[in-house]
Amino acid sequence: MRTSIATVSLSGSLTEKLTAASRAGFDGVEIFENDLLASPLAPEEIRARCADLGLRIDLYQPMRDMEAVPADVFASNLRRARHKFELMGRLGADTVLVCSSVHPLAVDDDALAAGQLHELAVLAQEFGIRVAYEALAWGRHVSTYEHAWNIVETADHPALGTCLDSFHILSRGSDPKGIEDIPGEKIFFLQLADAPLLAMDVLQWSRHYRCFPGQGGFDVADLVRRVLHTGYEGPLSLEVFNDVYRQAEAGPTAVDAHRSLLLLQETVGVTTPPAPVVPTGVAFAELLTPDAEPVAALLGALGFTRTARHRSKPVDLWQQGEARVLVNTGPAGRRDGTSLAAIGLESPDPVGAALRAEALLAPVLPRRRAAADAPLDAVAAPDGTELFFCATDRAGLPDWRGDFEDVPHESGPGGVHSIDHLALAQPWHQFDEAALFHRSVLGLHAQESVDVADPYGLMRSRAVTNTDGSVRIALSVGAAPSDDTVHAQHIALATDDVVTAARRFREAGGRVLPIPANYYDDLAARFEFAEGELETYRALGILYDRDAYGEFRHCYTRTVGRVFFELVQRDGGYRGYGAQNAPVRLAAQHTVTGG
Ligand code: MG
Ligand code: MG
């Protein structure tokens, strides 16, 4: 199907918005009046620019407070409409959006509304224009799609149809079933937006919190299926008012937006991109660092052993059980200091996983490798983290470790058996995008998002996992742009005995993040512990949590660059990540860094 996006959904000048929409693969745009008014380009120039970019102008919007008004008001409305129709002729736009009236003089009179919309349609037809009438969820007298359709039906003019907007329909809790009763050729336009489920004023909700389909809590796919059932042949168009997108860079937002429509089309069954290949484990985490020394010291204290070195790159492989950490001292990356730059995901079909990612607009990374290296398929996540699809020790698939040459080593006592989870701090404007990316591209499940207070504000966190929990990625984001650098990334290491692992770490010279005594006093009040147990936790900086499934004990190392490690012991199927303890951890890190 054709895809379109309202210019109001993107940041920047009109030209920048159009360029971003075109590059992301959209077929058309809705030109928002304010974007046109603020543009130095003449309507003919905008038309030419769109043509050059391969964009059709699918809609001009909005025309407000048109119907059910006193005669004198309507006369001036028609005059205004004539001007706009002339403008649309210059733009080459043939459909205009008319929102249900919020005019203070508008009356609750469907016959009057239908009559005036009929007159408007007569005028529009002279200009070769179609009028799409939409019920605003907060319209003065018309606020549901059924009501708007009734008026359109009564008005009965070929140049008048209805515009359906998923936000207005689903935010009011209307049953979308009735959509199937509208003839497809009378649905002139379909606007799509999702939104988180919030209990708030619908106007504010719409203006600030709309998001792309799949990122919120509405069943947008169900609505689209019903619309397609009518025979609707227009575009799927995104109209998203969102405070964050208005500030984020237009290019990445447009890609994110287009990905959401590709997924929606897959969900409703009109396209079949390559199926997701769900990762089955974490092959490695790769740290990029300008100075390997502090990282090596930390890994050594945690019980890791340097087991191999890459044949052609300055990359060391550190290993303990099935936990593998690559330390890359190659050309400094995009970030200063030490960062978690890449993740190797065990994939049953690395090539298929890359094809899926590519089909969903994830940038496929060039394979920078020597001729002898195993082919590693990699894509970039929205935050720039490189995701490698790889196979470890599996017959028939190239093993990435073949690129590494063993170095003489003696394995330590160990205690860590695998990587429990990876925590990635997202740029503040990419949180929703990141969750949708990991869900759609990798086929992971997204858990509920949680808010955690920290010394800098509110941090949001959301985990994405595979079914058996062998891949767990915790995505987090701070409340403000400046938080990007504040929130560290971490690698959580799974152990069966966190007390022993923490002791060993300390004996090896490692420093555990100190946790305040108040925390342990509170733990004593909340839970009953065996004799001496809490004292042990207090001495080792171990935190504790419990859910309906089991228990969680964990402690943190000091931070190197942007990265720290966590030792975690999950018992009895505990599903969380110790979110309850995150504020204490964040405050403790704030204290340690002297902030
Ligand atoms: Mg709308
Ligand atoms: Mg963690």
C-alpha cells in the first residue's frame, strides 16, 4: 500500500521534513498548513520539490470550524475555503481535511452541518478537490466517526467523504467495528497514530503523546483491517503529534515512522517481509575502549580470562563460562571513553536475521573484515549499537571465533556462567523507537515500561527478551537530553552464587559499588532473612529483590568510562531486573562519581 506522513510529525523546516520523508521511503505527505505558512517556498516550488523527491501531496490540512455555524460565519468560511482551494491547485493537492467544528457558535444541528458541508463540497468540486470530514475526539458537537459519517451520508455529495483517524476513534473507546459499514470509496483518507494508554484530557493526549503504530497501547492493526475490509484504497498515513519527535532529528524519526507502517502492513497481512529470526542467546558483548588496562583489570577481578586475540584487529576475547566479552582498542568510536559498542546475538539463521533487519530499514553495516574472517552479518540499532548475528559452535555455520587465535592462558576459578542481561542507555528521543526496533527486527518481547527516580530526574526503563530469557536487553532513557551521557550501560553477569562471586571479586582487588546502610535497614523491614544473611549483603554491597516467581540478588562494580558490570543471581524464575533497587544504585553511582 502507499504510505504517507503528515509534515507535523517531523521536526525541521518544510524542506527538511520532505527530504526526510522521501529518504525514509514514504510515497506521500500530508502538508500541514502551518508548515506551508512558515516556508519561504512558493506553493509551486513545494509542488516541484515534492515531485523531485517522489512524494505525492496526499492531503492538505486542516480546515477548521467550517460547519454547523450561523449563515454569516459560513459565508466567510466559504470565502476562506475558496482561497485555500486555489492554493491547493497551485500545490497540486486534491484532498483537504475538514475537522469537526469546535467553533463557539457551532450548533448541535446535523441537518445544518450536512447542508453546509454539501455547499462546501460543491465549491470544492469546481476546483477538482475532495473534502474529507473528520470527527475530532473533542469536536463541539461531532466527536465520533459514526456521527461524522452520518453527516457525510446525509450531505450526499460525491466530493465529500470522511477521514478516519485512529487516535480520535480509539482514544474515545469507540468500537471500530462500525467502520465496516462505511463504503470504502467514501473513506477519503486514513490517518494513523498510536498512543500510550493515559488517563488524561483527550486534547492534550492527542497533541503531545501520539506515537507511531506499535509504540503505544491502541490496537491500530485491528482498525486498519476493518478499514481495508471496506475496500479503502488510499494511503496509510501517519499523523503523529509528539513533543519528542518535534525535537528529534527528522531523518531518523522518518525511518522509525516508516518502519512502523511496514510492520503494520505485515501485521494486517498485506505484505510478507522475511520473518523475524529470534536470537537464542548472547554470543558476546563488545567494549570499545581507548585504554584496555582498566577494563582488563576489571574483567580479571571478575574472574574472566583473556583467551584469544583477533587475527587482524586489536580485539581481545575474554571469557568465563559462556560469558564472552570482547575488548576492542581499535580506532576510537563515536563515543569517548569505554562504551558497550556491539552485541553478538546467537542466531539460528544469521543471514535471515540480517535480511529481516534490512527489510525493516535497519542500517546493514559493511563487513569490515579480512578475507579470512568469518562472514558476520551486522546491523545498527537506533542508538548506534552494532548487533552481530552469529553462531558459536554450531555445525554448518561459520563460527565468529575462527577469527580469533588462542593465547596461552589458565582459566580462573570462575563463578560466572553467562551474560544475564545487557543494559543500554538510549538517547532520550529514541526510547519508543528502540523498543519497537528490538521487538520487530529481532522478534523479542517488550515488557512493561517502568519509571525509576534517580538524582537527575526520572529514568524510564523497558526490557526486551526472548521467550526463555537467554536474551535480555534492558533499554533505559533519562528524562532530558543531557541525561544521555549520565546514564551508564552495563553488562550483567549470571552466577549461581553471588555472595561467593562478590567475595572473589573483592579479594581480586575489585571494588563493589557501596550501598548505603539505610537500604539494608529497609530490607530488614520488608523481608525476613536467615541469621547473618543481611549482614553478608551489607558487607558486600549486594542488593535483594523478590517477585511472584523467585528471588534476585545482585551487586555492581565501579564504572569504567560509561560501562559497569553487575553480578546477578536469579533463583526460582525471578523475571525482573531489580528495578526496585535501581534508584539506590543510581544514587550510589552519583555519590561515587562525586556528582
Ligand atoms: Mg487527524
Ligand atoms: Mg541490571
